Amino acid sequence: MSLVAGQDAENNQTIPRDELFDILSSHRRRYALHAIKQTEGEVALSDLAEQVAAWENEKQLSEITSDERHSVYTSLQQLHLPMMDRAGVIAFERGAVAATEQTAALDLYIDVVPENSIPWGEYYLGLSVISFALVSAVSFSVIPATVPAPVWMGLIVALFLCSALYHTWQNRRYQVGNADSPPEVRT
């Protein structure tokens, strides 16, 4: 079998949700997926292990010790990569690793919420409640009519538009495989 990014001839079925969550439960597998998604085509297991070790130990690639590299290499080779290969999330054969069609499916299950931040669902719920209260206050003349209703409605639409644009930008920024380092590593 040839490893080609984006192809998964043997496991072309949907991965059960529990299995996906099990795969994503390990930071080492998430780091490996991040590195794999950044690579066009195949990546050597040794290079993958080195990058994951650097992220885990918060070091530059040149500062990784042979023990740190070996520890990650062994666990990737014996546990993590075979598990992801069986699930069809990656293709792993003879020391080479590549993304599959299923790799992109993982993006739906990873929502990285930075520390000191609220989840977007709660943000939009709060924004909706405030907007409803504002529209109700304008409709029932609780707020003086010095500002016309269309201006208030335009303000609400602008708030939702700006929020959605920022949300989209942040989601892309914190998506696995879209930055130099995994979202968990950034501070």
C-alpha cells in the first residue's frame, strides 16, 4: 500500500464517535495529528517523533535529547500510530505516516477554547439575549425614541457580524494543523 495524503483505501468508512474521542483524548496523538496535517504527503516517523517531543517538552527541535526523542518515537510506533491507522485517521506503514480523508473529519470534534475565554455557544446565547432585550425595550418605548429602531437593529446585525467574523478567524487560528504549533502549546 502506498501512503498518499488524503487517501484511505482500506478504511473508507465513517469512524465511530467514541473511537474518535478516544483518539483525541491523548495530547501526544493530537500533537502527532497536528504535525501530520502540516506536512504535504508523507512524514518520517523519526521526524514526527522529534517534533512531538519538542512540543511536549516545550523546547526547540535542536534542544531535544535522545531520551526524549526515543520515548516519543517508541510510544508513537507501538501505540499511537497503529491505533490511528486502524481507525483510518492516518496511514502508517514502514516508518512513514500520511494523512487520510478521515484526518479532516477530526476538525469537527476539536473546539479549542483558549483559557480565560467563554465557549462560543454561550457567547452567542448572551448576545441573543441582550439583542432581544434591546429590541423589546425599543418596541415597548422603554428606551427613548431619539434613536430610530432601524439604527438599533443595524447595531445588532453589526454586533453579530463582527462576532461571527472574529469567531471564524479564531476557529481557523486554533484548528489542529493550521499553525506552527498545536493550539495547546501556544500561550
